[in-house]
Amino acid sequence: MRQSYRIIPIYTADVSGVCSALYELGGMTVMHDPSGCNSTYNTHDELRWYDQDSLIFISGLTEIDAIMGNDQKFIDDIEHAAKQLHPKFIALAGSPIPFMNGTDFPAIAHVIEAETGIPTFSVPTNGMNDYVYGAGIALEEIAKRFVKDPEKQDQKDSTSKAVNLLGVTPLDFGPQENVEILKQNLQKCGWEVMSSWAMGDDLETLQRSAQADVNLVVSAVGLRAAKILWKTYKIPYVIGIPNEWLTEDICNALELAVTKKENQKAVYLQKRMPKEAKITLIGEPVTMGSLAAGIEKHYGHSTRVLCPLKECEALIGEKDKVVLGEEAMEEELKNAKIIVADPLYKPICPKNSTFYELAHVAFSGRIYF
């Protein structure tokens, strides 16, 4: 029962992460599931659902089709919709039932691409991982398949300094205006934001990303894409969020990465205070790590970050910790004095602690937005 949740919710699942990452890119995302994943996604995880159209579909998997392994209906439905809607690509995302059945998504994607001529890929989701995994792989696939070689494109102005923002989704950043603030902070230091992966830009803009001088990973979601762009085009990357306290440090790290042509250690992990933490922050490691570094720099109070997400060990510092599960988190918080976290964490925090609310869409959904 250590993995059960009695009080707090769980984080957004990997299936919703895929949909969120690809929402604005003009593709068609298909969740292979009876129906539950779609309603959870659009009612809890997606701020853009009522204001901006996107081709998000559910396969309507039936019990008999699941038992008999009838993948042809799934393929036919996708191809029929694609012929009518002409998406720029097709992304297939799995859920628990096809995962248990062993559905061969890469093979299905290959069949659909061969028969329609539309680029098609699958993301190996199963509803058992958090959004960082699903959204991260989705953006990784975009980096692999759609970014164009800069030598085959019209070159940008050589005098401008261009950066891509990687890992930008409403699950971590909320509405678009929050992303615009990050862009403005970078522009004040002379950096041009070439593309934002993937809020506020379309697929054509992302395809030109290889022209940038450097990538800035602003959430754990963007790390996989950053590694692909480094491996393929040798674009170095920096990790951190250019908030009001760290923008100067971020820009210095971007300059250094371009000059040395090598990746830089997460900016928010540099110059952290070594003494015992007075303030505890809970959430996505790049967001909370950057906030923690800003608090230490501006106010002089030692901080630590508790990360409740998987595959984030490389993004936290020595004082920080990955904490998975409600029971483990409650135990870790029992001596915390000052806590900064999503409001839905408050019921498992000590009664004598001081709690500061910082809503996170991937945890509490649209309740606070």
C-alpha cells in the first residue's frame, strides 16, 4: 500500500503529457483507450481546450477488439480521419489496456505512415508514468523527425543570438503569458527566442530550431529533445529558468555554452548554499530548482527541492531529493518549517509549518487557473 494515494492526487499521466506537448503543432494525436484518458486530459490537464482547436482523438477501444487483438479497426479509423483532416503528422499514445495486451504500436505507426504518406510515430506510454516521460518522448520524436538541417535552410542573421526554449507546456508553465515573460527576460539580455517547444509556435517554426546558437531547457520535459539536438546538430544546451533572479546567470551560461560549444551544468545548481535548508520546495525540478536558487541569492535563506517525478535525478542538487509516493512525501515533510508547493499538498504538511501556495497544473489541474 506504500504506492497508494489517500489524500493528495497523482501527477498528470504520460498520455496527457504527449497530448500537451503536441497540442499546437498541427498533428493528430490518438490515444488508444476506451474513453477515460480523453476526458481526464481535456477536463483537468489542458488549459487550451476551449480556446484553441487541436486534433486530439480517442480510439474508443472496445472489450471485444482488445480481447481479439483487432488492430485493423484502430488503423482504419485513423486513416479515415487523416484523409479528411490532413494532419502534419500522426502520434499514437498507448494506455493501460493496450499495454497489457502487448499492442505493437511501432508496427501500427509504420503501417499508417506507409498507407497515408503522413509521418507517423508512437510514444510508448501506458498511463503508469508521469507527464515528464510522455511529453519528453513526444518532443524527442519531433526533434528526431522534423527539425531540418540548417545547411539546407535560409540562414538567420549572423549578428543575432538565437536560443530555443525546450520543455514549455501548460502543465508546468500555465497560460501563455507566463512564457512571454521568460522570452522578455531573455530579450532584455540580447537573446532572440527562435522557437518555443511547444507553446506559442507551430511545427514550421520548430523545424528551423537547428539554426539556433544554443538551447535552454526550462523543464525536465525538454531534456530529451536537447540531447537529440546536441547529438545531431551539436547545439549545446543550458538548464534553468530565466526568472527575475536568475536571468543574468542564465544569459551568462548561454554565452559560455556558445563560446565553448559544450553543455553547461544546470545553472540553478551552481552556488547553492551548503547549510541545512530552511525552506522546502516541492515540484518539477527545473522550475523549483530555479526558484530555490533565486530565493537563496536574493533572500539568503537556504532551500531544498523535493521532486515527486521520475527520471529527474540528474536535475537536482545534493541537498535535494526525489520523493515518490504520498507516504514518502509525508515522511520527508514532517520536520519542514516553511513549504512552497501546490495548494493540494497542504493536507499532508505539518500543522505548525508555514505554507506558501504555488499552483502546478500537472498536479492540481485547472482548479487554480
